[in-house]
Amino acid sequence: MKKILFISLWLVLSSQASCSDEHLPVKSTGISQDGSSSLTIVFEDGEETGFSDDEKQLITDLISDAEEEVRALLPTLPDVIEVTAMAIDRNVDIVGGVTGRANAPGKVQVELSSVFRGGISAAAHSALSSTIFHEFHHLDRGWTIQGNKFGAGIPIAAVNEGLASVFAEKYTGVYFEAAYSYPEDAAEWLQEILALPVDADYSTWMMGEHPDGRNSIGYRVGRYIVHKAIENSGKNILELSSLTPEEILGLVGT
């Protein structure tokens, strides 16, 4: 039976003169049966944003379950992982109320929207598991903001984001069309990003709005690249995930 140890640390900010009701992060740590891997969830509670005890338990359960599932699929996932959960008050409905990023090897941050319809719990049910699958895929490949194992360039970014998106969709069944769908002329978009200089602006081409009105070009093209590579090679998403961006682009026939 798998043994899970949960540790909660409540630290109260204080000064010599007075105490505050504000709380620093709460940590929950799950340790696997053989002690070889661990998952720590850090809840960042601010003065005006934070999580209820029920929300923390729900988030802990969803992340812990997702970690077990991802680790079974990606056995080279880092042994020690820390996930920082933050509550935000901005609208990210386009991705189900949850966003995330792989900050460094073994470190992921997820943000859950308190203004999502139904609040943080609804956002967690909507997209937290798929976000964890996506970001943990990045950890497995080494596609992280700090300690990145890959070179610069929008094509490399598109491939890595496409792999994580298709992986998450495949194993969670969650897909946000408004954020990730690609058009019929996606092949032309691919040629466009292949022609970009290596230092092309990341925000404009990957996740932001392009001056011509398109948005999330790199994410959309990334899914197209992965789908075409699967179609042309017969490889599944796990097999594809062991290849370099260059090898994957080669399968597309660029």
C-alpha cells in the first residue's frame, strides 16, 4: 500500500511590534512507498487571495493523483517535485480557469482563478489535472524556464508545447479549443515560424497576440506539428516525447 505523509506548516508573519493574520505558504508532502520520490505542494496565501481548507484538500488530491498517473507514464519524471499553487483574480476561462508554468527542474507553478464561474474549486475540477499533466511533461523533457535543456527559437518552443498539450489531452481528455485549435492553413503558419530568427519575440509568437490579430500561434502550431508527426510516423505521444524537436520536425516533412 502506498504510504502518503502530509505535513502542514502554518507560519504566521510577525514583527517585534505586532502580529499579522497573514499566512505564509502551507506545504503538503507526499512520499512514495519506497521513499524514492516526493511531491510537495506549497500554497501561497496572500492578504487578499488564498485558499480555503477544502480548496487546499481538493487541490492536493488532484495534484497527487495526477502525479501518480504521470509518473507511471513518464518514469524519468524528476524524483522530487514541488508545485506552488496561487490564487489569482484574473479571467483565464479560455484554459478552464487554471494556468501553469515549469519554473525550473522539479518546480512547477499553477494559478487558479477565483473569478472562474464557480470559483477556485470549479477551476480545479475543470483544468488542474490537465495543467499538471502538461507542466509535468515539461519537467520530464527539461523544458523549463530555468535550467532549460533546449536551445532558443520559436520552432523548438512550439514542438515542446505541442508535445505537452497533446500528452495532457490524450491522458486527461481535457482540451480547450479556443486556446489550442489550429487552422486549415497551419502548414503555412509552420513555415512562417521556421523562417523566424532565433531571437524572435517569445510572447508575440507563442502565447501573446500577434500584430496581425492571431494569438497563441506557437501553441497552435505545436499541436499541428505533433499531430502530423504522429500521423506520418505511426508513433504515439510517448514515443514522440523521447525525440528531439529537430527529429519531430523532420517527421512532419518540413
